[in-house]
Amino acid sequence: MGVSYENFGFYKVDINYVKYLHSRDSQVFYKNVSNYQRKPHLGLITKLGKYTYCIPLTSAKNRHLNWSNITEHNYIIYEIIKSEEIHKNDIYKKIGQTDTYKKLLSILEIRKMIPVDEELCEYIDFSRETDPSYKDLLEKEYFFLKPYRDDILKKAEVLYEKQMTTGIVKTCYCNFKLLEQAYNNYKLKK
């Protein structure tokens, strides 16, 4: 298929477009709450078929503590910390009988990827981020994923091809064919 990254990094996707896709497929990450537009829909950009896709990041939740670090459809992004580095709202678990903890940062969800184009997403330049703690988080996520970049791309390709070939959309997966149609409709309306 010849899949590749457009430019390995994080991208912010237009929230109105994300909301539109969510109205077509409830598996697209979106919450209709106040200030949600401030939360960037972040992800990695890759070419699949004749579409460009954004593989999104999502916030870590307690249920993710029991997930495998790497599966066919996601990567748990975490850091190893000491007990004195734990903060009130952190999601973490102790590693063995040591004073080290696995602190979850976020999840890269390949199964939730959405079609985008350059008009619908914006590359995030970490050096322009004004909030130091948010910049730190983005950099930790980026450097965690960087060694896996080729593996992520292969998993995205396999997952995409399998769904498009068989027509089977697994539970909790986005429907890529449906989203590509929604993308085309959205672009026609613009």
C-alpha cells in the first residue's frame, strides 16, 4: 500500500470537524461539554489508502491500568516515577516491591483514527506552547512514541486493510469506510 507519515508529530484537528464525524460514528472521540473545544484532538498523521488519517491520543483513565502496554490497536503512554513524584490526580500503579510506579500519561488509539487533510489539522510546534506543564506532557508523549513510529504505522495499515477488506467493524473501533464518506460529505459542504 505504501503507507507513510506526512510528518511524524502531533496535530490538532478542527473541533467542528471532529464533532461532525462523531455525529456519524459515535466511536470518534468527542464530548459535548463546555470548553471541550479547548482540548485539542491530538494525533499522528499517516496515509492509508487514498486518505490521510489522524491517529488520536486520549487521556489516560483508571481502566487503562489493566490494559496491555501495546496491542494491535493502542499504545499506553507512560513514565516510570518514584513515590515522591506522584500527584493527586495521577493514574498509576506500583511496580513490584520497589518504590517505582508506572504513571499513565495517555493512550494512542489506532482503532479510533479519523480521515483528515491539511485544512482540517494543524501541526503542533512544541516550542510555541506557552503552558510549560502541557508542553512537558506533549514532549513526554512524543518521545515515548518516537521509537515505535514504524510499528505504529504497520499496525494502522493492518487494522485499516483488515476492516476495509472484510467489512467487519470490531466493537469500539471507528468505521473507516463510513468516516471516509463523512469526510467527503464534509468537504463538499465547505
